[in-house]
Amino acid sequence: MKKIDENYFVKEPSFEEEDAHSYLEEGEEVLWEGKPNRKSFILNQVLRFLPFAIIFLIFDLSFLFVLLFVIPGVPWWAYLMLGIFFLFHLLPFWFWIYGALSAAKRQEKEEYLFTDRRIIVKKGFVGATVVSLYYDALISVNIRIGLIEKMCKVGDIYIVAGNQREVLEDIPDPYFIGSKLQAIARTKKADVYFPNVLREKIEKDLGHKE
């Protein structure tokens, strides 16, 4: 039996953060790569939960105003308890602050790759999450364009592959990219279910019918 090289999984130490290309397999080719449009991504993160954050903030500040200036003689420990309560009650506001302040950094780190084998989605802020979606498991590709996306001429691509769901956010020319992704998936599925010698004829026949 051939012995496995002991250094096969050994990597030189590095403190630099790896980009999506670092997750490519040997011989894997990139067909398309992209990342969210910066302006649209940040605007969406800032405005997405802004109404809820404002509602919670106004409610809690109004209650504290009444407690401090309208109701006299409240003991100090009651202020302490209510302060702790409101600290947790304002969680939607703190989440909004976090999302707004971290949006630029998250957009910078988010990457999407279409390769000849799969779709690679890399997201994260402090760390990184990398998801692979394989073409033969692809079920649907849907496009969503909201008001901000329309203003920035981008759109979100919703991908369902098996039991996995991912969103490619704020992609320029989303209809073109979505259609190309579906075409790649059809080709890959044809490679799986039909011999390569027949696939060209099948695609040609389908093209004639269209």
C-alpha cells in the first residue's frame, strides 16, 4: 500500500485572511466571480431594520423620561433594575447598530465564485463561512429586486440546491448572471445523466425547439 505523505495536510503558517480562491480544489477553474455592490449592500443593511430600531428607541426613551421627570420619589435600585431591563429590551436597536457599523467590512469580505464544479459563497465579519453548492443539486434560481437594488441597478439571486439555500446579494446584472448560472447547471446535469457524446445533440435539439 502506498504510504500517504505525512506533510500532505501541513501548511505554512500564515496570519493573512484567505479569500474565496483559497478554497478551490486542484484543477478547479473559476468561470465567474463577484461580490455585493458596496453602495446597495450598505444601504440595505442600514435601512433594513431602521423602523423597528427607531420604534423601540422612542418607546424606551419615552418611558425613561416619564420615570425620571414625571414620577417623583423612585428609589435608586428601581432605576438600576429598569436600566438593566431596557438594556436588553433595546436589543433590536443594538442589532441595528451592529449591522450598520459592520456593513462595509462584511461587504468587503463577501465573495461569490462560480467554478466548473460548484458555486462557492464566502461570508463573514469576524470569521468566515464558506458554503459549496453543487450544480447537480441545483433546484431553483430566483431573482429579487427591491427599491434600493433598482436604484443601484443590482439584484439578489436566491439559490436553492438540495437542502441548502444561499443569497447572492446586490449582484450587478442579476438576470444575466442568473440565466448563465442556470445554463451551467443544465450542462452539468446533462453530463451526469447523459453521455458527453449525446449532450451536444440534446442541447442542439433543445435549441431548435426554442
